[in-house]
Amino acid sequence: MHGNRRQKGISTILVSVFMIAVIIVGLGAVSWGLNVQNKQGQVIKERTVIETDLNRERIELRDVSVVGSKFNMTLVNTGMLPVKIVRAWVTNTTDTNGWHKQYDNLNKLINPGGALTNFGQDLPLIAKTDKSYEIKVVTERGTTAIFKIAGGSDAKLHVRLMASQATIPTGQRITITMLVMHNNTLADAVVNIEPETLNITPNPGGSLNTATLVGSVNPAKYSSIIYGSTRSFTWVYEINGQNNTQFNVQGQLKESKSNIASVDFYTRTVSFASSDYATNAGVLWLNYTTFQFTQDTGQWKTGWDLAANKNTTLKIDFINNNKTHALWVSKFSAFVFDRVGTANDYAFYITNITNPGTPDPTITAYTCPNPAPNDYCLKINSSDAGNNKVTVHFGAKNEQTTELNKIGPINRYQGYILMFGKFCPQNDPKSCNGIQYGQNLPFIAIEVV
Amino acid sequence: MNVDSLPTVRTRDHIRFRRKKLGIGTVVSSVIMVAAVAMLGSVVLIWANSSLNVEKTRIANDYANNTNTLRESFIIEDVWLSTSPANYVNLTIRNVGDIAVKIKEVNVTSLKSDGTLACTGSPPCTQKINPSNSVIESKQSLMIAVASIKWYDPTPGNINSLDITITTERGSIEKMFWKVR
């Protein structure tokens, strides 16, 4: 019995020892495995962070110029992390076997949102404005940013010319603007933007039609234009030309960097002579020299001296300068005289016919009931239709009556004509809807004696 | 063996002698059994531990390789197609990781615009090299020249791009397409 117990005790001890050993070994293995897994997870995490950081780096070209035969670039960090530029590659892409150089150990730091200016000034290379280059910068994390800078005629820009006015009076100045738009995807920037002198051709030619540059183009040039942006140049010219002279303006950028743009404008002679005053100053023209009046003498008289307190009728010629539309004259049109120094005025309404006579002239009321409406009895043709000059009579005391009106007592008067009407297409009847029109045609001065 | 089951010769001396004899045998056999079990157990334990250590070492190596492969990071920083000397492609590789990498193989293939091999003949349109001295330390770069590869064809579109594949000693692969101007 004792031996049996001893054997069992030893076995138990042995089993226990082995179990403990197995457990220790097993736990060690499990612990080691977990540790390995943890380390691997850590490496994966680090790798993920690196990859994420790489995607958060972004460098953009904000400006570039060639200063002292070296690039002068402004780079902006638009990413979310500080970047360190460690290397740059510059390639001459214009020449067939253009050079390709690397520049090491740059170590240029740019904070997020920050800019690196004058980049390229310390690179030992000679940059020319008539050559194109590809500049690649490499960051410490491995991001590369490539900027294509075009010079010479390698990249075409789009230009557009605009004139400040489509028509210009002779002797006036006009501003010509050249808009330069960079929408060429082949280049991130184009350097040395300078316009050619504008070529202005008048038609018809001749010494009477001239365009003289006032000052110089403003600005003279731009150092560069970045993709997606716009620049403008302006010229001011003094234009002299005969009426309706066409001026064709053509312009482009130097070194054939752009298309040839074109714009036209026309000269218009502006004068205040009786023959063309209305052309430039209003639709209806009043021919002052045709002004006449009649009172009690049975005759039409010219001049400005009217007899006081007498029935008076007046007439004057109108010309309609509307090219396409006739003017139908309203019954409210009147010749009005204001007596100087008083509040008195005297309105002589439009009449159909006025006949001089003694002791008074006779008038026909400004009525025309058939066809309706009983208004717009007088038509002044459009200028294209011809016969657009009409003598208009005034004399009625009220609209559409035959009662004569008297001029006032002795004094000086200033007169003006209130013309009302409507413009309708030349061949439309007087019932047309038309465009309502009113014009005050000054000034006639008379003296009542 | 149970002593009680032995034949019954019931003399006092005989019984005493027999008991003495039986006690020694039991002890001896017990000792032998215990020793055998302990020895066998120890052998098994040592073998298991040894095997585990070997396996741990293997796994540790695999782990080290895998994590180092994961930590490898490099870019093809620049590709320059050289005409002098002709038919050269110069690759600049930058190690942007924090451990050194060793370039084991560089494979360059000229492709048409439809992605098929651009040519056959000489010089070939595909070239594979195993560069020597190709260890790139962390944050450093190395230029590798791939010679005798046709990358230019006067007919537009005949060679549209280069398919570049770089493989490291640890098995990392960097692949890029470079458009030929």
C-alpha cells in the first residue's frame, strides 16, 4: 500500500512538472505570437500613415518669371502637411535633344498654405524666355509635382480684342483692350507675355482717316500667365475719320504666342449743322429756318417780331430721322411760348391746315374721325421711305378746335415745341399701337412788339 | 503485480524473505519507470521546445521580411530617354522609406498605344536587367541605366509608352507607365 501511494505521488509530481513546463512553453509561444502580430500591426499602421501623408501633399505653381536668366517661381503648398522639396529636375523641352538636369539637396520647406518664393533663383542653369521647360520637384515623402513652363511659340494663348465703342465720333479717343486667356492644357504657365503693336486699317483709307496711339500700351508686358488666368492690355487711340469709316484692328502676342484677334469700329461724324443735327441729337429734327407765322396781314412772315395780342398761327418743318418707322403726330402737340418774367404761357395746338387771311388766319381743326381713331391725323414718313419732311401748323387754342389763339402782350418770349406721337412701321395705319414718343424741341425766341 | 495474489507458501521465514524480495523489485521497477517517464517526458519537452524555437525563428524571419517589405518605399523619380548613347532609358529611383532597398530587377517594355508590344527584333522593345550595386540607402536615390531598348519610333503611335517594373530583393514591386513624347 505504501509503495503504491509513493508511486502515485511521484507520478503526480512528474505530470505536474511536465504540465507546468508545457504550459510555460505554450504561454511563451502564444505571447510571442501576439507580440509578433502587434509589431506587424504597428508596421502596417506606420505604412498606412506614410501612404496617407503622401496623398495629402500637394504643391502648386502660383507664379513664374525669368529674372536674370533664372527661374523665379512661387510654389504654394496647398496640401495639409509641411513639405520639404529635396530635388528638382529641369528639362529643356523645346530643343530636340534638350538638356535634362537634376538639382539635389534643395531642402526647401513649405508649410501648409505657405508659399516658397524665388524658387529657381539659386539653381545653376540659364533659363530663356524663348524656350520651354519642364520643372519637376520631388518632396522628401516622394511626391512629385511637374510644372510645364512654355516660352516662345510652344504654347498658344487665346487673345480677344475689344473696342470700348462700336462707333466713335471723329476726333474722339477709343480704348482697345486685348484680353489674353490661358486655356492651353499643355502648359501650366507661359512666360513673357508681350503684345505686338496693333495693326489698324481704315476703310476707306487715306490721310483723312487716321488712328493715332496716345501714350503706349498698358502694361508693356507680363512676366507670365498661369493656366486658367486672364491678362489684359489696353491701348488708347485718337480717331479721325470721315463719316462711317470702318477701322479694322488686328492684334496678337509677340513670338506668335497667340491667335490673331480682330475687332472693328466705325467713325461717325457729329456736327450740329441744321442738316444733321437731329441725326446726332434726336429723332425729330426741327428746321428753324422754316419757321413762319401769320397774324392779320394775310401773309406768312419770317423773323421773330410778332404783333401783340393778335390771333396767330405758326408753321415749321419737321424731319423724321427714324429709318424704319413713321411718326403719327398726336393732337396734344403744341407750340408753346413762355413770356419772359411772368408765369404766362401760350400754347398753340396743332391744326390740319392754316390759311393766312385778314383780319385773321383760318385754321382747320386737327380731326380725322375716319378711320378711327380721331387723332394722329398727320404722318411723317420714315427716312428710308423718303418724303420725311413735313410742315406742321400750330394755331388752335385747344386740341382739335378751330378757335385761334392769341399771342400775349409786348414782351420777349421763348418758344418750344412739344411733339407727341407714336412710331409705327412705315406702312402701318394710324390705328397702329406703335411706340409712344414725346420730344421737346427747343428753342425759338420771338419778340412781341 | 499484486503481492496478495502470489501462491500461498505460508511459512514465516518464507513470507518475510518474499516480502523483502518483493519490496526491492517494486522500488527498482518504480525507479526505472519514473526515470523512463521523466526521460521520455524531458526528451519530448526538449524536442517540442526546440521545434518551437526553430519555428519561432522561421516565423521571426518571415515577419522581419514581411515588415521590411512593407516598410520599403521607393518611387521612380525620373525617366530620361537618352539618345546619346542611343536606346538607353535612365531611371532614377528614390528611396523614400526608412530602410535601405536593394533593386533586384528592372523590366522595361515599349508599348504601342493599344498596350501591345511595340516591336520585335533588335534592339528589342523589352529589356530586363539585374543591376549590381543597387542598394539605395534611406532618402537617397540611384540612377539605373537600361541599355539596348528601342524606345523611339518615327511613326507616331508605334511606341506610345514604356511599361516600367522595378522589383526589390524583398519582393516589393513598383510599376509605372511613362508616356513617350
